[in-house]
Amino acid sequence: MIEDAKICWLETALEDGIHIPEPASTSDEYSGRLNVRMPRSLHRTLVEKAREEKVSLNQFIIYQLARGVGYLPK
């Protein structure tokens, strides 16, 4: 039913002259940058763990995220 809803919306938008943007290309979509807000206590813990590992906070977070999603072996 979702396909029917999409078609109906597109037809209506075209009839009403509503601008329909082109799909974004994947090269524009993934810049490699991400801003994240987190509790101060989590920030402190991440900084402490990164220091223990003698790596930057950025490297530590990337490693942990990659492991968490299965991008790297555990």
C-alpha cells in the first residue's frame, strides 16, 4: 500500500505544481561528518577510555561505532 500512497502523492503534487526534489546522490549524502549531542558523563567516560587506549577521542569513537555495527570484528 505504501507504493500506492507514493504514486498518489506524486500525482497530486504534480497536478498542484508542488516542487518535487530530485533524489540526493550518495556522494553528497555521506560527508563523513556527524555532530552528536550526548550527556556530559558519557563524554567524560569516552575521553577517559580514549586516554587509556592512548588514542584520540575521534579514533576511539569511530572504532567503537564500527565494532558495534559489525564493521570490524570484535
